[in-house]
Amino acid sequence: MDAFQTILKFFMNRKTAIGYSFMALLTMGGERVFSLVAFRCPCSNENFRYGLVFLFSPALVLLVIGYFLNSKTWKLFTGCWVNPRKIFPRGNICHFFYVFGQITLNALVAPVMWLSVALLNGTFYECAMSGLKNPSYLQAVCHSKSENCFEELHKVACDKSSLPFSESDELKRTLQAQSQILGWCVIVTTALLSLLTTCCASCQSKVSHLQLMFWRVYEGTEKEQLEQIFQLYATKLSERNLKCFFENKEPEPISLPAFQAWEDASQLYSFSNSKQHYSTIHRLVEEGQKGTSEERETMMDLADRREVP
């Protein structure tokens, strides 16, 4: 039993890394399925458009899904049409772009994985670039090749060109090499930017490493328990309403948060060194719901973990 708990704790502590690893495996599997089942290079003048569609369209879909699955997206945009100050509070009009930038960085993980895997495989890039009609590019690729290389390049991806096998094979290897070089460039650039972003965020952190670890544990625990509380109170409320409806009785009062409390608790939280609250709900409980509405909105940077003086 202790061994099982140890293993479970190990996986829970590394759930972010496991999630990214699982996402990477899904991306590689999806790319292989697309390449083998759906992708058919036309070997015509449509090569360039067709290849780019398969290269970038799944990445765009994954980006949209990343926005959908990020809870900060809905905290940021829910109700913003009715109350624009939720995303553009007085005194801090740039907070929207800061939060949206954070959301975008998280949403870009899956698209970057797709582009990296697709470029390393080279199938989509090979089809797309074999149909590119740019004279400079054709001159560079077909250098020292047969004269009809310009006209036959779009057929190389399908092994239907009339070029000698050695030249056709060399052209395919050249296109695949270009694709893999771009793929590694994407991977290295992403890794360096991730390291730089993480270092900058750590350097600007207002809390120590241990307190930040505690904060992350608290946030995860609060989120899990919040979902359980939602389920509990929703069950109580639905049972009471159904019972009163069918038995024609007066409903017993059930204590639920007020409308303004729901509004305040739905805001993205900003950290303050003077008042060490670890979430919006923590702040509401400690300070009370009074005075946390519109006038406090002008003081808080709802984007992240800092408070505007």
C-alpha cells in the first residue's frame, strides 16, 4: 500500500511533465495518421497550397483548442461584453494583453509540437516546397541538375518524375533535409525561449521558491476541492428543488454565494506581499466580500501575481 501511494505521489508531482509527454505522443501519432491515411500529395501545381494546409491547419486547430481548454480564457472574457472593465480596468488598461499573452503561450505548446513533428517527418514540407514556383528557390534546388528539373520538381514527391533516379532521390533528400533543419530550428528556438521566459518569471517573482511550491500545491488542492463542492451543492440544490416540486412543499433555504461574490471569486488573482493570499477565494474569505467590487478593481492587476500601488 505504501509503495502504491509513493508511485501515485510521484505521478501527481510530475503531472505537468506527464501531460506534456502524453501530448507529444498524441501529436506524433496524429501526424503519422495524417501522413499515412489522409495526406495525398497531388503532384501538380497545387502542391504548395496542399502541403501548407496540412502543415499549418492542424496547428491552428490545436491553437484554438488550447484557448478553449485554458480556464483563464473564460475568466478573462466571461461577461466582458456587459462589463468591459473586466478586461480593461481603470488604471491598468494593458492587463488584458498581459493575460492574453500568457494564455497564448500556454496554447502554443501543442501547435509547436505539431510543427516540430511534421517538419522532422518532412512529408508535408516536401510536397509543399516541390510545388513552389519561386525562381530563386528553383535555381538553388535544381542547381547542377537536368534542364527539365524546373518542370519536373513537383512530381518528385510522388516518384513520378522523368528525372534520373539519382537526381530524383537527391532532390527528395534535399527537401527532407530542409524540412528537418527547420524542425530542429523550431525545437531549439522554442526550448531557448521557454528557458528564457521561465528564468525571467523566476527572477521577477515576489515570493521564494518554497513559497511558490506551496502556492502551486494550494492552487491544485483548491481547484480539486472546489469541483467537489460544486458537485455537492448542486446535488443538494437539485434534490431540494425536485422534492419540493413533486411534493408541493415550500423550499428550505440553502446558503449560496451572492451574485457579487460569484463575480469577485471569478476574477484572476494578483498577489500582494503585504497580504499573502493564495487565490481570489482566499482573499475574499480573509477580507470579506465587502469592498471587493468596482472600486477595488482599479487597484488590482488581475492579470497576474502583482498588485498595483
